[in-house]
Amino acid sequence: MLPEIDAAIADVVAAFRPYRFSDADWALVDVATRHLATAYEPPSVEWVRTQMGVLARFCLWVATRPSRPSSTEVLRPAELLESGLVEAYLAGPVAGSPDATRATVRSALRRAVKRLAPGSAPQVIFYQPVQPPYTPFECASLVRLARNQPTATLRRGLSAIVALGLGAGLSSTEQRGVTPESIVEGELSAGVTALFVKVGGAMSRTVVVRVQYEELLREALELHRTAGRKSSDPLYGLSVTRHNVTGPVTARAMTALTTGVDVDPARLRSTWLMAAMSAPVPLGALLRASGLRSARTLVDLLAYCPSPDDAPVAAVLRTVELRESPVAS
């Protein structure tokens, strides 16, 4: 049951219309947004005018996300109570925003959702739903976008983000510590030379770069060198401890029509994971290379993976052999 709010505030909530929403978009989330705003119990008319747009943008994201059965059906307020939505929104569309903006969005959404149905909305969410992968066409477009930035600085930054995400599956947090010193050449079988990224942090590891994105990463390294940056400097950005990692790059990057590009590091990582899951890579090896502690994320991505042919799978399963485990019994 929604709370009673001051009549003047309720009038502003009823009359609210967010900027840059089409008629179709607003019709999709109008009811849900007003429910969410009322549940928040706005403290003033000014709050509604300045902050209700935060709730509206969240509702539109919920209504149009790929996992929703219909992106044209009017969003029901009850759908906003689905576990993990707020955290997924913070980890996705809002991930590149300044820390102050993220804090404002987080506070508003958590309070509104919690008050929409007290006792139903979880206070602590431990799992963030995985972001959907990019298509092969979108991946190729991102590479072209990175290579066609108007300045060397933007080319370096966006090339690094795309290459480290699609090529090595690094999250934005892991990318912030990558310097030219972290990227080394190594020899594989038959004398093949490959690039490897040494990832620091809690899940430290060394990851080989997919061959499709080696050249793009080498281009970023060369741009780093010709800019006179130190080998110990991050490949993009100014500090290996910065909080907003990819946001400053994607906000300044340009297309032919506008400034600011939608390149989501979480989706780049999901794309790398899906590619690895579709290859003959043992599960344990994939978990180590990705820095994952469990296979939960991989399970979420199964729906996006192409289905293999039954006959080749059966042939492999027919000949599998039990190998001795290195762990002592």
C-alpha cells in the first residue's frame, strides 16, 4: 500500500514528465515511475523536480532490458521488486558515472524500492545478474569506433578498453591497473607469439589475449609510447587507483553524430566469457582465466551461447577419459 504524501507534492508527482523521454517511453513507465516516487515519500516539491528523473530512467531500463519477456508491455510496479535489479543497474548503465552521481542514484533507488513493498525487497543483494554479450557485428563496430577516434588520446583509451575487455575479459576494475609493464609477449606451441596480460588485485592471474584483438592492443601500446607516457603509467587514465575507470574515456569518445559512446565493460567481459564457453576450454581453466570464484556467471550466459551439434558432442563424450587429479585424495 502506497503512503499518503503531501498534496502539493502529490500534484507535482502526478504532473511530472522526464526530459528526453519519447511519448512511447513515458507511456511504458509512467505508472511504475509514479508508484516508485510515491513510495519514496518525497520530502519536497524540489526533490520531485530534480530527482524523479532518476527513478524514471531506472524504470525505463527495467522495462526495456533484454531479459524482460516484452519490451512494449507497460511496466508493472511489482516488476521493480525483482531481486538484483538495482545492483544490476548500478553495475551497468550507471557504472561510468561520477561517484557522487552513483551515490545519489543508489540511495534514491534503494529507498524507493524498499518502501514500495517493505519486507519484499531484499536489503542486501549479493549477486549481480550478468550483462548480455555483444554480437559479432557489434564487436566489429566497437573496434572500428576505437580506431576512428579523432585524437590519439581517445584512440588509445577506447582501443585499450575494447581490447582488454573483448580480448582478455577484464572488468573495468581490473583494467585500471593495466600498464604497458603488465602486457608481455610469450611463446605458445609451434613458435606462435602471443600477448599476455598480468592482472593484479584479489584475483591475480595472467590471461592470454584473443588473437582477434592483439593488433588493437598493440596499437594502444604504441600510442602510449609515442605520447611519452611511462611504461608504469596506466594504459589509459592517470591513476591505477582511480574509481571511475572507463567513464571518462567513453564520455569523451565520439561518433560521427555525437560525443559520448555506449561501451559497457561488463558486456565486453560477458562477450569474452561467452566466446570462451563456446570453445573447447575446460571449466577449471576458464574459471582461473576469468578470475571467477564460481560458475554462476557462466550459467547465466548459457542462454546466449550457440548450441553445438549433437553428433560432435557425442563423439567427444564417447571418448572422454578419467585423468588423475593433482589433488591428493
